[in-house]
Amino acid sequence: MKNGKIIILASPSGGGKSTMTKKILSDFDEVKFSVSATTRKPRQGETDGEHYHFLPKEEFIKKVENDDFLEWEELYNGTMYGTLRRSVENELKKGYFILLDIDVLGALNVKKMYGDEALGIFLAPPSLDVLAERLRHRGTETEETLHSRIERAKKEIGYTRRFDEVVVNDDLETAYSQIKKIVSNFINR
Ligand code: ADP
Ligand code: 5GP
């Protein structure tokens, strides 16, 4: 059986990755979601093992020391996020396409490791104001965490050109139809 490949969906926080991920997973049976580990607390509606593996910081650090992560980053206010090496590698061997919803620097690291075996899609917000508005509307952030996410977004947007594909997430359905075409072309390449 042929090895699968990696699809990386990256954007600043609030860019629309979770929204697009749901749509991709419902449209493509051959795509599996890579469940990351994080030290942040679950939000309402998030399930352990489905959205993330929620870990105490000590456990996360143990996994870093064991080299269990393909990549990991410390993002906002010391919160850590990482892609588990074993789950990605096992699913690739089974021939699946693995979808990573990760931050911009993590995405560029994975792209460096996998080259043409990975597709990097940057989901760009129409503007920083719209991004802040969407984050506020999502209702998951305090003013403090919102501020740190927007400050980070300003830097992340500078990496746009390093991605294979860029999609502006203005109108949701228009953006998704572009993503669907990109993913479909990659799968059938
Ligand atoms: P991320 O996973 O990248 O942090 P989300 O998918 O949670 O982003 O999107 C952030 C918020 O913006 C959510 O409340 C989502 O419903 C909303 N959203 C996403 N895409 C659009 C869009 N094109 N138009 C309007 N709202 C959107
Ligand atoms: P949130 O706290 O909103 O779920 O995620 C915050 C940011 O962390 C998002 O940009 C998300 O894509 C990123 N993220 C989630 N999992 C990982 C991961 O495993 N590695 C990296 N580098 N970033 C991740």
C-alpha cells in the first residue's frame, strides 16, 4: 500500500482552521485528523482525545523529553501544543492523508521535514480587525488572551508566502470551495 501524505492547515488563531477542518473531514473519507496534545484547559464542547489530548504540563514535558512529538511549540502565555509523532506515522503507513491544524511555525517545521509529502495551506484572515472580531464573537478568549493571539497573528501573517497555497477566509463558502479543490488535487496527484 502507498504511504499517505500530510495536509497542514495553518493560520493565526481564529483564522478558521477548526471550521474548515470539520468540513474537510466530512467531505474526504481518506483524511484523518491528527489530535494534538496541549496543556490548555478544554473549552466547552471539547472532548479529550477528540479535539486534543489535554495534558498537565509535567506530562507534556515528559513527552518532549521522550521525543514523542514530531513538532511542538509554546504559544500563548506558556501554553504548549504538540503533534504526536506516533499517531501521524501510523496513519501515514496505513495510507491515510493526515490533517494537521497547527500554528504557523509548527506548520513550517513539518513542511521542512516532509517536503513534497506535505501540503501547507495558509488560511489568511481578511484583516486583523475581522480576526479580532471573530475571536471575540467565538467567546473563548479573555481580553488578555485575545490580545496575545492578535499580537502573534501580526508576526504570523509575515510567513504567508512560505506556504504552498494561500486561501483568504472572507466568505466561508467561497474559501471552503477553494480549499476543497486544493485538497482534492493533492489527494489525486
Ligand atoms: P481557528 O480554529 O483557526 O482558531 P475557528 O474555526 O474557531 O478558528 O474560527 C474562529 C471563529 O470565526 C469561529 O467562531 C468561527 O465560527 C468563525 N468563522 C470562521 N470562518 C468564518 C467566516 N468565513 N466568516 C465568518 N465567521 C467565520
Ligand atoms: P487553540 O488554543 O485555539 O485550540 O489553538 C491555538 C493555536 O495552537 C492554533 O493556531 C492551533 O492551530 C495551534 N495548535 C494546535 N495544535 C498544535 C500542535 O500540535 N502544534 C502546533 N505547533 N500548534 C498547534
